[in-house]
Amino acid sequence: MLTTYETAMLVGCLAPALIAAYTDVRRYIVDDRVSISILLAGLTAAILAGRLGDALLGAGVAGALLLVCCLMGGMGGGDLKLATGLGMWFSYPGVSYVLAAGGLIAVVWGAYRLACLGKLRSWAKTFGLGLMLRAWGVKGAIPMGQLPEDGSVPQEAVPFGTCLALAAWGYAVWLLFGGRGLNS
């Protein structure tokens, strides 16, 4: 039997995260209405559960990490807002596990996409050379892809919001069946 907080997380976070995952994988867009609703529901649940400080820390950590990615041009604002909302629900350090798992899913998905496009070997060589040059002190040696300014989506792009939603569901299931519950 789910607790009140677990039910709230299912309705206010995990179900909307599935909607975000679907729209992101289909159109590479995380709708603001979905991500903001996750954020506001998380804020409300945190206040009612007496965990506002932890929730704000989780949202701040997630938001700060993804803001850097957005500023570097490798991610969109929808992913940032979704991660901030997830941070509100999973708090800190829980959101760091969600972000790490989402990042791992994205790396595997991205490698698969590059392999399907026949670009994985070329990308790995360039990235490996960039890492080696960076280790020798050459700044800017690691190639960083950026989203195009015109709003188009490159073939090798990975919908990171979908990766975050999958990671959130995985972490929530692990907490539920690991015996700790979602409120811990």
C-alpha cells in the first residue's frame, strides 16, 4: 500500500514525467506546463511533508548542473525545468542519483545513435584526441556539440528529458521495492 507521499509523487511527478518523456522523444520538446506542474507539485508536497529545505537543495543542485549544460548550448530549457522539478521531489542526494542514471542512459542511447548513423568511430577518435590534448593542457581541446540556433535537431541528438524521466521512474521503483520508501 502506498503512503500519501508516494501517491502524491506518482500523480504529481512520475505520471507527468511520462508525458514529458513521450513529448521529448517524439518532438524533442519538454512542455513547460508539464515541467512547471512537476515543480509546483513538488514544492507543495515538500511543504506539506516538512521537507522544504531538502527539496530546495535538490532543485538547486539539479537546476545549477543543467543550467551549465544549457549555457554551453548542449541542452534545452525544458530539460533544465524538468530536472529542477525532479530535484524538488527527490531532494538531495536523491536527485544526484536520478541525474547520474539519466546521464548514463543518455550516453548509451547517444552511442547507439552514433553507431546507427555510422559516426561512432569518428566521434570516439575526435573525443579521445581531445581528452589527450586536454590532459596535456590544451584548453578547448574537447569538442562539445551544440544545439543549432535555428531550432533544428541534429540526427544524433538524444532527448535528455526522456532519459531523466526513465531515471526518475527507475529510482522511484528502486526506493519502493528496496524497502526505504519514497519519503526517505
